[in-house]
Amino acid sequence: ERRTIICADATIEGNVKIGLGSILHPKSKVVAFPGSSIIIGENNILEELVSIINSVEGSTMTIGDGNLFEVASHIEATSIGNKNVVEVLARVEKGVKIENGCNIGMKAIVKPNTTLSDGVVYSSPPLCLVHSVPDAGEIHSALHAKHLDFLYDKLPNFHVLKQ
């Protein structure tokens, strides 16, 4: 059953819209500062300690569908497309635009105002832009659907959820 799951100790502040089927783990936070907003699409997973923050007055951060934000990743991007993975402790700085099917590696830092086109695999220095994988989004989708099903089943058994 597709439903939005928000754990009780997740934080949502400001003008934030979260799409159907998304999951916010404990201690994740989505914060839109005054005068800004955040729109998160459907079927996204925000793991523990993820922070998605828009502090740019007059702007809307948009995040598409089917993205995975792994533990303690930090997002301040302008926009993120569909079917992307942001790995553990990665940072996506202000002004960044990520298209579809990208993978941001563990502890990687995507510097301000960078644009990543479809299928880019981005890692920590010295490699940074590794290469483009044309079908990365589709590969991610199959695993992502199973991940969502598992979380829909198990999270309510172990965490208090927001009503």
C-alpha cells in the first residue's frame, strides 16, 4: 500500500510539500526558511539524519520522484530530478541542479552552482565526475521499489509515526 510515512521525530518546517509514497526516517529534516519553499515529489526516501534545506528567500527547491537520500546527506540544491541516489554524508551545495539517474558518492561534495546531467556518477576528489551511466535511473528504480515496500512494511512496527 502506497502511503506517505513520516516518523514522529522527523522535522518539517516552513512551506514544505511532500508527495505520496515518500518516507522520512527518524531525525531527518526538511526546512524551508521564511520566504522559500520545498516541493518533494513521490516515492522519495530520506534516511536518518538527512537534511534538506532551502534558505534562499523567494526560491522553490524542487525534488522529483523516486530519489534516495542516504544517512546524513545534506541537500541545499536548487533542483533534483528523478531516480537519483545521494549517498552517506554527501553534500549538495546551493545552486546545484541534478538531472535524472545520477549517483552522488559517499562523502562527495557537489560544489555550488554545478549542474549534473542525466546518469552522472559523481564521487569525492580526486575523481569527481566519474562517468555517465545511461540506464542508471532504471537500474535504481527496480531496487528502489523493493526498498519502499520493505520500509512500508517494517517502519510502522518500530517507530512512532506522525498522524
